[in-house]
Amino acid sequence: MTTDITIALAQAAEYLKASGQTEKALAAGRYSPGFCLPNQDGVNTSSASILRRGPLLLIFYSGSWCPGCSLSLRALEEVRPLIEARGASLVAISPQTIEENARTRRTAQVTLPILCDKGGKLALQFGVRWRIPELLQTLHLKSGIDLPSLHGEDSWTLPVPARFVVDQSGVIAYSEVDPDQTHRSNPSDILPVLDRLRNARGA
């Protein structure tokens, strides 16, 4: 990770903590917004179709420019078989363009689907979308992070890194939001949540 990107991420984390953005995120017990978004191949994927099969582990992913986020994506890919063995599906949501999400999958060497949330509309519904202030926009550009190009629009918005587990009734069973994009909890921490849901289904 270059020094410039490290500074940009640190400044963003400080801004998010000071702004109270994480307190806006949907908590466990709330209903999850439904969605139908294109995946990295341009094929629409709906939450309804996923939840018919089982619970959904939803990851809000900032982008390929964020080294910590990409490491987290690869870590989740490693536990994906354990997630699916519990009857759940793993899906990442990113504001990047369809083409950039496809490139991300290739470079990060993951096979989990990455859906395009253009303009962060779904992130907003989950309460995790934030707008980068102008001062930090300059810092991001200096670091080589050209979000308008990566996103195909110039709102300069990102999702706060977050994980949500949604049960088959559409209720959020687990919510984790962390503004520090260099820190990630262990992906296997999600497994007990999925076990509880499976036991509740009697599976």
C-alpha cells in the first residue's frame, strides 16, 4: 500500500468516525431493502431469487483501489464453501462499474458475484453510503484513486465497509459496519450466525 493511499484511507476513517455515519446503518432486526442489480457479467441478480434458496451474506465493497478491501474479499472467498454449506449465498455490492467489477474478480482471483450499485443507491438504503468531502477528493486523486472513472459517475460516494446477514424472511440477522478500511474481522465469525439461522429453519 503506497503512503498516499494509506493517508487517504486514514483520513477517510477519521472523517467517518467523526461524522457518526456508522450509526445510520441498518441494525439487526430491521428489514433489508430488496434489490435487483447487474453482476460483473451484466446479468441482473435479485435479492428475492437469492433468499428463496437461503440466507444472504451481503458485503459492501469499496473497490479494487482499496488493498484492505481486496484482502477481505479474498478472505471471504476462502470461507465461501463453508458459507454455502450452511445454505447461504455470498454477494458483494460495489459502486464500481460492471466492467471494473469484472476486472476486480480477475485480479483478486475470486469467483463470488460482485453486483454494481451505481451511485450507491442500495448503500444509501442500508445507511452506509457516504460522500467524500472535497478536501478528501483531492487527496484521493493525488493517491491515484479516480472514483468518477471507476464508478462511471461523479457523485464521489462510497459505501462504508459493511457486512449484513439477511434471513429468508428478509430480516437482517447480523450487521457489522467498520469505517476503518484497513481493518477486517475474521470472515469465519459469520459462520455461527449462519448456524443459528440453519438451526432455526430445522435444516
